[in-house]
Amino acid sequence: MGWVRLHPYNIAQKVQIVVEHFRAFVAPLLNGKAKAMVVVGSRVEAVRWQLAIDKYIKERGYPMRTLVAFSGEVSDKESGPDGFTENSHA
């Protein structure tokens, strides 16, 4: 099940749904200052989701940003050669 949750295709499909739902239904709230949280099952999954969301919003030119929160350092060779921390932008 972990392989399925971390597969780039599956994450990309979910990212599209999450971002477009946010844009349509959440972003307009609170005078455009609404925020949302995506909770995932692991630190590796958090890094991969952030990378996928960043890629998706950049490709479409959406004026959004992401923030990822986890403890320690995440080493995930599929996401990049270096480790990721909260302070490094994934």
C-alpha cells in the first residue's frame, strides 16, 4: 500500500483534485486569505506532495505557495539527491 501512496502518478492525480477544489471552494473564503492543510501518512509522502503541488501550481501560474512541516531530515532519492528539511524548500 505504501508503494501505491507514494507513486508519482497517484500523487499527481490527487494533487490536481486537491488544488482545483481549493481554488474553487476554499480560496474565495475569508477575502481570499483562506488556507488549507493536506495531511499525509509519512514525511516522505509530505515531501513528494509538496513537490507535486509546487509543480502543478507553477505550471498553471497560480498565485499560491506551499509549506511543509515535519521533523528531522527526509532522504528520498526519488525526490532529489539531497535530504529535505522544513527549512529547505522541497
